[in-house]
Amino acid sequence: MTETKMLIGSLSNDLSRVATMIYRKSSSAEIFFYEMYRWIDALDITSLKPYIQAIINDLISQRGHPQFSQERAETYLMYSTLLQNYSLYIK
């Protein structure tokens, strides 16, 4: 397993947790939201496909002012699925 594959898989898992916790109205969503930046900071974004770069850049833009709305939870869940699929097929 490559480091990139592990980082993207871990980011996907944290995004899924954040989305689930937002739906459940759990205050733990914020903890996992900030945890996911550990994976983002370790990624070499320039080596990723453009659509993955767009996802990462959107997440980076949320860093200073996170949103925990239902709409944003749906976005996080979609990102989680896209990242998980991407991590399965990168070499």
C-alpha cells in the first residue's frame, strides 16, 4: 500500500464519520473534522487527479470556518465515497 493510498483512505474514513455525526447531531463531528487535516497536510496534492485536487481544496477552504449543516454533511459523504473509490484504484 502506498502512502498516498493510505492517506486518502484515512481521509475518506474521517469524512464519513463527520457526515454521520452531523446527521446524528453529535458534537464529536468537530473533532473528526479537524482530525482529517492531519491526512490532508501529509498529502502531495499536486500528484493527484484534478477532481481529487478540487475536493481537497474545498476541504482546505473549510478549515477556518467549518459548516456542520445537513447540506454540508451530504457533500462530505459524497467526498468520502469519491475518495474511497479513488484510493481503491490508485497504484
